[in-house]
Amino acid sequence: MKYSGAEITIKLLERQGITTIAGIPGGANLPLYHALSGSSINHILSRHEQGAGFIAQGIARSTGKTAVCFATSGPGVVNLLTAIADAKLDSIPVVAITGQVASSLIGTDAFQEIDTYGLSLPITKHNFLVRSAEELLTVIPEAFRIAGSGRPGPVVVDIPKDVQNEQIEISEWPSPAMPAAVDPVDVNAIRTAAQMINDAQRPLLYIGGGVIASEASSLLREIVHEYNIPVVSTLNGLGTIADDDPLYFGMLGMHGARAANELVDSCDLLIALGVRFDDRATGKISEFAPDAAIVHIDIDKSEFNKIKKVHCSVRGNVAEALSLLKNLMVKQQRSGWDDAVKAGRSKLVAARTKDKNALHPSNVIRFVSSIVPDSAIITTDVGQHQMWVAQHYPFKQPRTLLTSGGLGTMGFGLPNAIGAALAHPDRMVICFSGDGSILMNIQELATVADHELNVTVLLFNNGHLGLVRQQQELFYNKRFMASKFIRNPEFAEIAAGFGIKSITISDPSGVGKEIPELLLQKGPAFINIIIPHEYNVLPMVPPGAANRDTIGD
């Protein structure tokens, strides 16, 4: 039977188990949409290609499975690039399928032609420019294999329009691709790591998104409790260990807890799991864990010694490595360290309960967490609100925080919430945002309304680019430039214009009464919370300083 290249693409996506695709049609990918019209795959019409890419990310981040987005050539592709770059830096498996002008027009500056391959090369794990319909039988499964194998990441498949229309005979379909097997962990390296842990007097676990990606959270919790080792986390590792665990110290780094940074400063062994030693976590790298030997376990060998010299590197799946390591570790009595850990945990809890204003974001965040289930999925944009959420939301499960770590993309939160809600229609999804960030992709409220998704936006509205204003206050002699908005829209009215129930809260009494009324209802909601612009997110480590040089509590 004959199939067009577009029909082949859709059929292969179905065989990969794809049930939802976000995207926007255009001239160069209309054959794909024609084929999609006869498919069981649910298409989500986003209002911007960046939104489509982030919707796919929301699906992938919340499920751990590769997700798909579509875009047309030219401006469609260019609009998609930010979401692709974001997926690359946070190791998120996404396959972006883009339309391209006909093969004969490539290189002629044709209408809506852009060099998708060249533009996406530095921000993808791999990319393809498909030359024939026959190639699709190999390329589409290979794109999924690459996206989900080893350290996950985005893959772009660029398909010229003539290839989409080309008809070929298909007698047998290729098998759906599975992630490639990872090389076994080096047992000798594991033995070395185990010996270092057994010999340590002040061991500390430093965990990141790689633990969640490898589905190692449960195993890590067992090790933490059995061997009594404290834990600090990166932003993308939040939820791996329950926030109320007495051995857990939350986020380290620039906006991390002082207690977490102090533990890193005083440990004699740092066990780094699925992390990349990024600057927001480490601060001044030469002063990071200054007295510690380092064991680094990661699936990507390029991360070893890239930023910080380590004493033992173990390449492989974190879950497999921990499983082997657990059997070689021995229980230790470390009374001095145990006492320091207990004191630090008490300090951490005390630091979280200071501000008495009900409208302070930290209190709003804690209140919201107290009335929603632990399974609620939280997304954020980027800015002060993101750091307040990281500091104060008590995450207890992996994949319940979706946030932009490496790229730090404003406009991330709302479309990611859409993706999470599509993937988990039975769960509550909450997007914390700021008035600067929400305007980056506010058009996706239309997508929320279209599908009546169970998404609530909580907007901390201070009339400023809050984190920019804060840094200008603290580090630029209070010379405020381009951080205050001349005029802000009436956000609740905008949301209402999209058909979404919305309110504005400017009085502390509204927190306990009005937030639950909207938040706990089914369907979309928008809560605009007016907060003073003077609120700073603290503690904070000055850029370029050591983590011990923390400002605030």
C-alpha cells in the first residue's frame, strides 16, 4: 500500500505511542496536518510555536516520556527555538517535527525558508534534514531512540514539503524505537565510591534532575534513611526527597537555604548524583565544598571534571549505580555530623516561618500547598516567584515541579502547565508566575480555555521585573533601570476575556477565603495577587561570590 511522507510520519508517531501533539499549521507542514486529520492523535492548537514546544515539555517533564510538537518553516521554527534550547539545557526528551520548503527551494531564500538544521544544531541532542519519504522509516524511530536514550534531550526532524507529499510503497513498518541500553556501571568505580562513603565522617548527598530522570527517587530515599546521610538539592532535583524529611535541606546555591550551603561548606565527602555543578548551585566554584572529596555519578561522562575536579567518577544510570552502591555501603556512627545535621535542620525550619504578612509570597505558597494534594503539579515561570516556590513549596514527590533551570526562560510556566494537565487530566496543576513572565506567553490562556483544563494561574503582581529590580537594589547602587513597568494590564480582566474565572486579591483576608474558592474548583482559574514591589527573595548569594557569603536568612 502506498503512503505519503506525511502519512508515514503520523503512522510512525502513532506506533511510538504518541497520543497528543501541540503545534501550529502553516504552508510548509500542511501535508502533515492533512495526514493528522485522520489520526487518533489529539492535536492541541497552541497560539504560539514557543507555547507548543513548552506544552510538549510539560508532557515530557511530568511523565518522563518523549513528547512531540509541530511547527511550520521560517518563523514557526524560529519561534520554537527557545523551547528547544530550554529542553536541551534541562535534558528533556522532545521530538520537534518541522515543515520545510520544498527540497528544490532550499538555499534559494524562498518564502519562509530558514536553515532549521543550522539554527538548531547547537541546541539539540541531534537533528535531521529528511531527504526522502523512505528515510522517514528510519529517521522517526531514530529520533525517539536518541531523545530518550542516555541523557535525554530534544531532537529536531525537518521535513521538506515535497518529502511530505512523496508517495512510496510500504509493506512492513519498522518496530517502535526504544531507548538504547546504557553501558553497565563500572563495578570497580562503584567499589571506590562505596569505600569513600564508608570512610567519610561528614558525607553529604548533592542531587539533581538526573535522579528523577533515572527514576531513582525511591531507591535514593532508602539509602538516605538506611545510612543516615543528609541531602541538598538543585532546583530541578526538588521533589526527589520529601520536604519534611529530617535529613533533607532543600535547595542549595544562589537562593538556597543558608543551612544547605553551610552543610556543603563543611562536608568532607560530596556525593553528586545527576548534577552538572552549574554556577547557580555552586557559586564561586573554587570555594564550593572546599574541604570535600567528590564522588560524581552521572550518565553523561562529559560532565566529569568539566567544572569541578572530582575524585571518583561513575558513569551510568543513577538508579543502577545506587542499587550497586547500596549493597557495598556500611552503616556508620557519625555523632558529630549527626548533631550538626539536626541543628541545621532546626535552623532551616525556623528560617521558613518568619514573615507574618499573609500576602507575602512565601505565605501564599505555603497556604496553597496546605490545601492541595501532594500529587498537585506545580509549574513556574522564572523570577522571584520561581525562587519563592523553590524555597517554600514543600514538594514531596518527583515530577511535581516543572521549572526552567538551565535556560531560565520567562514564559515557560503556563504552556508547561497545559502539557502537564493534558498528560494528567485527573491531577491539579498550578502555575506560579509573575507579571513580567506571564506576558511572555499569556496567549496560551486561550489554549487552557479551549480545553477547559484543570490549570490555575497564581500571579504575583508587583509591577516590576522583580528579580532584576532586586539585583539593581542590592548590587547596582539602587539605580533602577527598565525594571518597573510603566503600566500593567488588568490581568484578571484579560483572563476573564478568555473565558476563565478570575479574581484580583489585594487584601490579606482574601488569601484564606478567595484563593480556595477558585483553586479548588474544577477547570481553569486565574488569581492575580497584588504584592509590594519591595519584597526581596532571600537568602541570596551575590553573583560570583562563594555560597557562604549569603545575604539574608
